[in-house]
Amino acid sequence: MASPLRSWRYEHDLSRKDLSLVTGLSEYYISQIEAGKDGIPHELQSYLTRQPDVNASEMVVRQLVFIVARNDRKSA
């Protein structure tokens, strides 16, 4: 199961560095989000809401589901 953010980034041919430059978040932090170790912060939500093909609320929910599923797999 891939991170919703990572899937979106790949679909739009964006590197972590590209996303880092437009959001002000570090590449490391973006990798932590994509790994399911953190939710989507406000800066990234703000960027996503300005994208015409993104429902930012849905992306946040999908990321939270991803985190929960990841944690369930780790504890099983």
C-alpha cells in the first residue's frame, strides 16, 4: 500500500525536492509523511488545496487511513 501523498507526487512527476521547495517542508519531513510516520501538516494541506485536481480533505483522510493501516501491520 503506497502513501496517498507519494502516489499523487508520482502522478504529477514531482520529486520530494520539488515538493519541499513549494511547501517549505524539508525533504526528510516529506519522506516521513510518505512513510506514514506523520500526518499531513498545514503547510502541505495549504499547498494541496491550491491544486486543481486534489481534494485536500480526502488526501488528509487517506493519509490517516494509511498511517493506521501501517501501524496495524507493525503491531500484528
